Amino acid sequence: MNSPNSPAPSGRLSSIMQEDRLFPPSAEFSKRARIQSMEDYRRIYADAMEHPEKFWDNLAKLLPWTTPYTRVLDWQPPCASWFVGGRTNASAACLDQHVAAGRGDKRAMVWVGEPIGERRELTYRELLAEVCMCAGGLVKLGIKAGDVVSIYMPMTPELVIAMLACARIGAVHSVIFGGFSSEAIADRNEDAQAVAVITADGGWRRGSQLPLKKNVDDALVRSPSVKHVIVLKRTGQPVSMTPGRDIWWHDLVADMPDSMAPVAMDSEAPLFILYTSGSTGKPKGIEHTTAGYLLWAKTTAEWVFDLRDDDLFWCTADCGWITGHSYVTYGPLAAGTSILIYEGAPNAPNEGRFWDIVEQEKPTIFYTAPTAIRSFMKWGMSHIENRDLSSLRLLGTVGEGINPEAWIWYHEVIGGKRCPIVDTWWQTETGGIMMSPLPGATPTKPGSCTMPLPGVVPEIVDSEGNPVDTGEGGWLVMKQPWPGMLRGIWGDQERYRETYWSKVPGKYLAGDNARQDADGYYWIMGRIDDVLNVAGHRLSTIEIESALVSHPCVAEAAAVGRPHDVKGEAVAVFVTLRSGEAGEVLKETLRKHVRHQIGALAVPDDIHFASVLPKTRSGKIMRRLLRDIAAGRETVGDTTTLEDYTVLAKLRDDE
Ligand code: WT7
């Protein structure tokens, strides 16, 4: 459903999608749900709209405060402070709170390793003990509240433990996805001035070992702020350890006590930063705070996933992304839910791995990305049909729009027509889900994220900031602050204002196009900026372009997305050469170069060598035209601003 619509100059655009099927929740599901009807939803929504401070005050009371807040919200657009003056601790909310309430023996986590047969279970009490030992180790190294710690790890229990251990001592974690290159680690260490990196010798991915420690070593050549490297022994592959700087995880925690008081953190103290791609320049460190973020992650998890005491929640995201922060870690654990984590690839050792795991571990809720669903469809029924998937009661999607065909397949094949599907729209910046069906209440339409959650007040506007008509596309903005909103971009408050708050003054600009249909349902229509969504991950065209032009053969580069049946969007690049010979060998060299500069997920699928790139008279590359060529479409729309009309013909000849 990544629509080929490109933004018209006015911000308005027309929609080409029509989907009329409606799937109401079953009476059986609704009867047991937290929110059971649209009347309930409307009442709660109206409540949050009319008395937002009272509404959030009531929910925030459930967090473990060591110092109560004096004010719910201080809103000085675009700066929000929530639960002003309060002190709490995110790890205490996720762990101590449950142990204290007598739920210490409840399973907190079931972990399944990629190598067959590896499995661990941790109760809330055990998870708390591990977190305390790791936190004690961090303190022993001299790491303290406010310090930034980079985490570059495989999906092991220790990744979650490391995040919570940072939270326990007030250190700010910055998780870097294990698929990123050493260059990307170095950039993030540098921008955040990280004092330590927590990593592993390696990680398993489809049977091979990722060189995680080696990547960190290469990055640290450029990371003078990093004084300590903590290394989890995961695969046992050989690594080099630098004396005085590197320490094994098991040595660090060996003599640490299994209890340690959490540090009381200000509500607004940063809990973590997470880097994400923007439309210009280097990645942005999105900043989230302790109390507001935690409350948002927890509350939205309870509403959208309808969490119950006997649930086992499987969110397939890696903790390197925001989904792994909010719906693997903080949301479900703050809600006291049991989580299921799988370390490896969905096709290791074969394409039926996820369904083997469902059959064995019996998760009740399954949350994944449309790109994964399209892979399952492609891999075929033989991997699914003999598996028992009857434990599942609720399915979710996130990361990009889901095309109706994949939605119906998910509903019928994985959900056995009995599980509601929650298509959840949100962003790294929003901290948690913003628009989604409530599974016991909202009739769903395949491809629509339906309606805003309580406390979320969206609007669709044109580039002048005027609301557009029903059915018309425009920019999606938020009119009110919400507790989980980002508080800034690390070290660059100006970029925060400029990116999110300047184009439509006083409103949060999400960067997506959307429309609302006559029933009030929202339909996301893709990004308005030069950001690609590849397999549910945001990539900036600029980053890929700068990686390419840093190669000596490349003069100019333009990256665009083109439709891809599994990944949603594939990366297509157009390059003009300074030297070297256009051909397969150079294509391979450039792919390797991008992999080294950014990581595997940014490697272009298509490389087109061009003699010229289409530009406006002011010198801007006209990506809209390149998108058409990359997708093999006729060029539609206005080409009158093109500087050289012959360029389009030349580009097609270059093919
Ligand atoms: C962008 C945010 C949210 C966690 C994962 C991605 C797109 C996300 C949906 C959805 C249509 C979606 C948007 C958004 N997106 N969910 N349900 N329907 N589009 O987080 O990397 O911050 O990317 O992903 O374009 O702006 P992210």
C-alpha cells in the first residue's frame, strides 16, 4: 500500500485506493476485551479530549512514584513536560512493582535462540536480579545517571537486561541495530558522546555469525568518548579484547549483588535516545523521557493488545528499532505481561520457524511487519498448514501500510479468521501507537489504521495548514501533545523545531500523507519527505546518496524507492560516474560500499548508471521523475520545471 502518490505542491493529493470490506470484532472477543464497544471507545476518547490532564493523571497514578508530580502537563509549544516534578524509575515500573505485588514468579520472558533447542525462561524475580547485577556492573565502571551507553547486541535476554540496567541507574541507552555497520556505530557514538558500548562477541543470523565485536572495534577507532566495552559471550567466536577497555559481561556481573535500589529519576529525564533517518543530513537521535514515554508505552500496549494476565505476547521486532523498545520491552513489561523473544531469522533453519515457535511456545498475541507477512505468503502454505496456530487470539502489524491482499491472508491463514488484526500507525518519534483499531471494539477495514487512540488528536491539512475535506489526502499532523511524544533531537533542538513544528505552526508534522474516509477512518498514504520505507525501516535517500558519492567513481547519485512485492519499497539509485566503467563489476563494488557505510538494509536493489540526472532549474534533483523510471511507469505530471527536457529520454535510453 505504499502509494505511488507523490505530494502535489499544495500538499493535497488524490487517492487511488478504495477498500470497502468491514470486519467487526466477534462477540466472543468483545465480551472479554478491555474495551468492548465503539460506545466505550467514544466515551474514553471524549474523556481524554475534554479533560486531558485529569485523564492522564488517573492513568499516571499507577506508575511507582518515589516523588509525586505537582503538575500533569506544562505545554510551551513545541516543548512539553509531563508529570512535572515527579520522580520514578522505568526499570522499577517494569520489574520491582510486579515482584512487590506478589507476581515475582510469573514468567516475564521466554527466549528462543536461533540454534534449535536453545531456550530460556525468566520470571519477573529472575529478570529483576539479572538487571540489578548488570546495573551494579555499570556503576562499578563509573557509569552514572545521564551518561549515554550504546547497546549493539543480538536479540538475547541480555539486550533487554542491558536496556533495563541502564534505566535502573538513569543512564541513557542508545540501542544500535545489529545490522548496522561500524561506520553507523561510530556516527552514533560520536553524536551521543557515548561513554560505553555493550555488545556481544557475535550474533546468530541464518546460521552464520555476525561480527558484532569486530564492528565495535572498528567503530571505536573514531569514538574517543567510549571508555568501556562490555562483551556478552554469545556465539563463542574469537574476538580481540583490549585490556583496560574491554570486559566480558560474565566477569563484570560475577560478584554483583542481585538487588540494587533503582535511582529515582525526574519524569522528564531522558530514558533513551534512538537514532532514525531524517530527510536531510545525519541520523537524528530521537529523545524519549522517563515517565511520559513509559506511561504511553504501557497504556497503549494495554489498549491495543488488550493485554490479559494469561497472555504471551510475541512482538517480532528487534530492540534496535522503536517497536522493540515500546512493545518488546517497556510497554508489555510495565503492564506485567509475559513476552516471547526469538533471536534469529524467520527462515532459520527453514521458512517454517515462526510457526514452529507458535506451536511450541503458544503465544496468544503476534505483532509483526507487513514485509514479513508478504514473505510468509511468498514462502507458501507448506510451512504453515500442519502447524497448530490455535493459541493466537490477536494479530498486529506495524512499520508500513499493509496491502489488503496481505491483510486478508494474515486474517485467514495465520488468524484462522478468528483473530482481530490491529494495524498500528506510529513512529519512532511518537514513542508508541497513535492510531489503531481497538480489537474488541473497532470494526476493521483492511489497509486502514482506523482511528486515533484516546489522547491523540490528528488532523489532515494542506501545505497552508488548512484542514482538507473528507476523502482528500494531505499532511497528517497532531494538534495536541501526548505523554509519549519525543522531547527533542539529541543535541539539536533547532532541528527538532524545524523538522516537526515549523511547516504547520503549532502542530506536530508526522511526515506522512493521509486521508480520512466518510466513516472517519484514517488511511496512511506514504511519506511526504525523501524518506524510504524498506521492509518497515526508515531510510533516508540523502544517507544512501552520500554513501554513494563518497566512492571515488561516483559523481552524483539519487536514491528513490520503487514498489517491491515483499519489502514494500526497494531502493533504486541513479548514479553518474566520474571515472570507472559502468557495468556489473562496478555495481557490485558500489553495493559493497553502501553496505560498509550504512549496513545491509540500505544496499540498493537496482543501480542505474545515467549520463545525467533530471534537475529543476534551481538544481534540485526531480526524484518524482526518477521514481517513475525506477518503477517502470510512464512519467505523469508536470515536467515543465525540468531544466533539460532531453534528460528523460536519455535516462530511458541509459536503461
Ligand atoms: C513511519 C515511521 C512505528 C514503528 C516502526 C516504524 C510508516 C508505520 C504504519 C502503518 C502505514 C506506517 C509511516 C511512519 N508506518 N506504521 N501502520 N501504516 N504506515 O517506525 O521507522 O519511525 O517509521 O513508518 O510512514 O511515519 P519508524
